[in-house]
Amino acid sequence: MLDNLREDADLESGYDDDIPDFLDELDEEDEAKTKTDSTDFLAPVKKMSAVQRFIIAALLFMLVCLVGSMALLVTGKFAI
């Protein structure tokens, strides 16, 4: 039973490992589409100037600090 194991592994499994042509075309289209779609949401940010991006980053930082402080007040871990 296990005597021919190495030989059986070397033999062709009977399955075709090649991908059909129509699947190759779909994969190429999907790859091209995902490359363009993956950064589309950043388009408005890329168009901003450096000062505008800094203001957005500062507002996000202040928002995180405010939400964190409110969470500490609610849980009683921080008291005024």
C-alpha cells in the first residue's frame, strides 16, 4: 500500500492544472479593476494641499482625544 507512495506522487494526478483562457482574462480584468478601485477613495485627499491635510489630521487627533476623555469620564477612570 505505501510501497508505491513516492511513485504515485510523481505521477500526474489526472487533473488539468492549467487555468482555462476565459478565467485568465477575468483575472486580468479584476486585477486591473482592483488596482484602480483600491485608491479611488483617496482621490479627494490627494488633491488637498499640505495645509489642508494637516488641518484634517489635527481635527482627527482632537476628536480621538475628546472621545477618549469622554470614555474615561463615563467609566469613572478619570475624574475632574
